[in-house]
Amino acid sequence: MVNKKKWSMEEFRNAIKEHAAGRLFLGLLSAFYLSGIKIRAALYSAGLLKSRTLGERVVCFGNLSAGGTGKTSMVVTAARALKQQGFNPAVLIRGYKRRAPKNKVTVLHASVKFQPEEAGDEALMLYNMLEDTGVPVLVCADRCLSGLAAVEKFKSDILLMDDGYQFFKLRRDADIVLINAAAPFYADAPLPLGNLRESPAGLKRAAAVIVSHCEHATQKSLDILRAEIKKINPGAPVIESMHSPDVFIDALTHERVPLSKFRGRSVVALSGIGDPESFEAALASLKAELAHIWRYPDHYQFTGEELAALEATRNGLPVITTYKDFARFPVDWARTLKGGVYILSVKIVFLSNGYSVLMDVIAPGRAAGKVKVEV
């Protein structure tokens, strides 16, 4: 049973695409959108719009498409590895749906008091995942301002951008593009008809391309995707990775629970992410029986009333969610959901020598050990 709460933009768009006139309308909007992106990129390329440098190495993890590639977990992987190698990294993030002035820099670090609503759910998740490392997370739409703050306040020597491939205002030393293996760019269209933020030709700017979620693709489809990437950017290494379930975490006690916990048991899946199918497929691969599936739009901020509705209908079944979604629970969630709430933690697995290749792009000449990241 799938419960879809409120329409997401994708569902609204799909309803329009059911009609020929709607597809034509969206196609025209896509043409205008793509023209605007190309003009803006050309203005920066010609120097008519200026890009800023900050004096320290800047590496961007971005997308050609809108969401669902796993870039945030890649940023955490990179930040942890760099910290272990003696670097002093900081993470820069836009802060989607945060409640703060556009150009205010919100700093997430143990040494700084901050208001969670001024950060946004993804920034809070990043902070929670990196808190033990001391890596600061700085939130601002203008990554030049947050990058400058990281250098001045924390003496950061490498800045990791979580998203921002199309943010040309800050000059980067390396751009790393993530592509979901289950949603290849060559079969997509620009926004709003499809999910592409820019033309596939934008891959030419990439120093490396990470194909994520390879667990959801066949070898044939991966070979085709790799060939399409190489047509556009033959010099960029193509790194393949998978998201593999690691452990369940009890949201109330923080106890780590083995993956066998829910084998053959009925559970409730709760998510508000860009790729809910991957999350649900991971649960199914663990032999959990999805009795109820609750899907909300990406970045959805859960309310006490919605959790109360979930509590009233779950019939005592355990609720399983993601790190991203749990970061958007109301602070008093435990008053409503009476136990039995678990977070599925996954780890990134790089295929072949992909991890070493990735770290050499991020920090050339510095060897990196293996790091597991929970996402």
C-alpha cells in the first residue's frame, strides 16, 4: 500500500505530460530554460560575468539532473577522508528551503550556536554526519561568501561544494558530476519537461564522473552509460559506485541493529527524498515486507499531525526511514511515534579502483585509505 501525501512537482508535471498540449507547453519552457542556462554559462566563459577565486582548493560535487544521485554522501566520504589525511576541509551548501536571508552565512559547527531552521534539512544532516570529525558546514546561497567565511574562521584549506555545478560565480579546481545509473542523462530532457539542469554537453566541464546506484543497473546499461559519457568527455575518469545497506539505527536509543532484524517482517517505509524507489528497493532486498509505503515530496518537512496519522495507521509496525528524512522530523517526534522507528544506514562501495581515482581528483598526489560513510 502506497500513501502519497500531497503532490510533488514531478507528479504535477507528469499529469501535464499526459496530454499533447501539455508536452508541447513543457517543451517550450524547456527550450527557454536551456537558452537561459547557455547564455549565462557563455557570459561567465567570456568573462563578462566574473568568477571569484578564494585562494584555497575548491571541489564541487554536482549534478546534470535534479537530485537523486547521492552527492551528499559522496561529500561526506570526501570530507572524512581529507580530515584523516591531515587536510582541514569545510563543506559549502546552498541550504535548500532554509529560513534565512539569501546571503546570510549560517555556520554549523560545535563551536558556534546556530538556529536549525536557518540551515535546512540537508545541511543539518551533513552536520550530524560530520560532527565527530569537526568539519564545519557553512550554508549560504552564495558559495563565495560561505567559502570566504570557512577560510577566515576555520582556516580551511580545501572547500567541498555540495551541489553547485551550475554556480559559476565561484571558480573551482575540480568539478565532479554524479549520475544515477538508474536515470541516465541521455534518456532525459531539460527542465521542466525532464530533469536535466543543463544540456548533456555540460559534462565537458567535469574532471570526473561518478555513476552512482550501480546496484540498480545491468552491466549492459552501465556500458552504454559509460560510452555516452566518454562521447562528451573522453578524458574524465568514470567511477562506478553502489549504495549498500549497512545497519539499522534505532532513532530513539541510537542502538545499531543488524540488517537481519526485519527479515520476513512487515514494516512501514517513510521517505520524502528524490529517489524513494531506491530506498524501498533496499528494504525489499533485505527481505523486509513493505506493508505500508508513505512517500512525501523531496525535502518535505514533517509535522506532528502527519506523524500522528502515521502512528494511528501503522498498527504497531516498525517505521523505517532515511537519515535525510529523520533530520526533518519535528524535535518532539518521540512523543507521537511510540518507539519502533529506525534509520536505514547505507555505505558507499566503490567498484574497482574508483575510490583511489576519486581521491586523486579531489586532492592530487595524496593517497587515501578506505572510508565508510553512513547515509
